[in-house]
Amino acid sequence: MRRNSVGIVSGKGGVGKTTVTANLGVSLVRDFGLNTIVLDANVLTSNLGLHLGFIREPVSLHDVLQNKLQIDQVIYVHSSGLNVIPSSLAIDATIDVSALGETVKYLAKNYDFVLVDSAPGLSKEALAVMDACDAFIVVTNPELPAITDSIKTISVLEQRNKHIMGLAVNKIKGKKYELTKHHIERVTDYPVIAEIPYDESVPNSIANKVPVVMFDPNCQASMHMRQMAGWLCDKPFVIHESLWARLFRLIFGG
């Protein structure tokens, strides 16, 4: 079964969900040549456009949800070749997200991958993404509160009989208090499909409005997100470790 509409969800805010969405989309285009579109379904607190340099664009997903424009009229093309549908930065609590499913279904017929950046948690907007997409990646951090909230998100997805591809564990610092991959898989009952280390290049890239896989393509965070994109499209991507990373792994394991 083809599952090319992928909801990128999280149990809580601040875990790096939007960062993962933007970089995964760019990598699918640049590294693997796939026709990909990202959609910002976080309609009340949108950020995806900011990560990709689209700020105060004249039209957005809001215009589609308000039946003012067709979806093809609000698609922007990033310099990487990634297609982008941003949401408005304006706050409008009256936006009806019930039409999101039809929008995603239409896009899935025309793209190799549709990545939908969800609102965090279990808000009305997040639940709309859960109903709209075929498959899901849960982005989390290796701390207990983030994993606990991820379990809640997974439970709601399971209640909806949705396909959960796995978890992307982001901002790993290698601290003793962080949960290990084995522990996360055991408590969630789903595979960890990416372990993305904390990397200063990421906040620097966000400040420059350039996805880190373009801003610093060979940093460790970029390498792991590019590997994740390869996993998603079933094509290999080899991570090239630095000498210090190899020594650390040999000495401390992992």
C-alpha cells in the first residue's frame, strides 16, 4: 500500500518537529530527486514558512481552508526545488481545518511525498492532520516528559487505526538522564527510525532561514536527517562520521 502522505507529529512543542519536516522535505528533493511538497497545517502557530524563508507571503493555506483559493494557487517553490504550502502568520481562530483531508488527498496524487507539519499535542489542528494523512512519524526528544507525551499521541493514532512509521528522536545530547533508543522502543512499542544529535548548526540555520541540510550539509544533524529521508524513500544514505565522532563511538559505544 502506497503511503506518501506523511504527518509529522509530536506530543509537545519544542521538540524540533518543524525542523525535521523542512529538512526531510529538502533532502528528499536534493538527495533523492523526489517530487516533494511540505504543508504547514499548524494553522494557529505556523512556523514552517519561516524555516524555509517564506515570510508574510500574500496567500497561504488559510485562503484554501476559507474557500478563497484553490490549493495550486498557494504553492511556493523553494530554492532547493521543494514545493511549500505555508500557513499565514496571522492569528485566526475561526479557520476550519475540516477540509484538510481533501487537500492532502489531492496533493498525494501529484507528488511522490506530501509531508504535513502538524500542530503539537492533541489540538483540533493536530487531530485534523491525524485524520488527513496515511502514515505518521512522531518527533520527540529523549527526555521523559517528551516521551510520555509521545505515547499519548501514539495512543490517539492507534485509536484511529493509523500507520505509525516510527519515532524520530531529536536533539540528543548524550546525557545520562536521556532515554536510550532501546528504552524508547520498549516503552512506545515502535521503532526509532532516526537519532538526530543536538547540533549548533541547527539553530544557526533557522536564524538564517536556510534548512540545515543546505546550511551545513555535512554536520551530524544534517547527516542523520538525510539518512532519515533515505529510510523514508527506501534508498540508502551513508553517514560520514567525523574522526572525533568515530573515536567517541569506539570508546563509549553506541
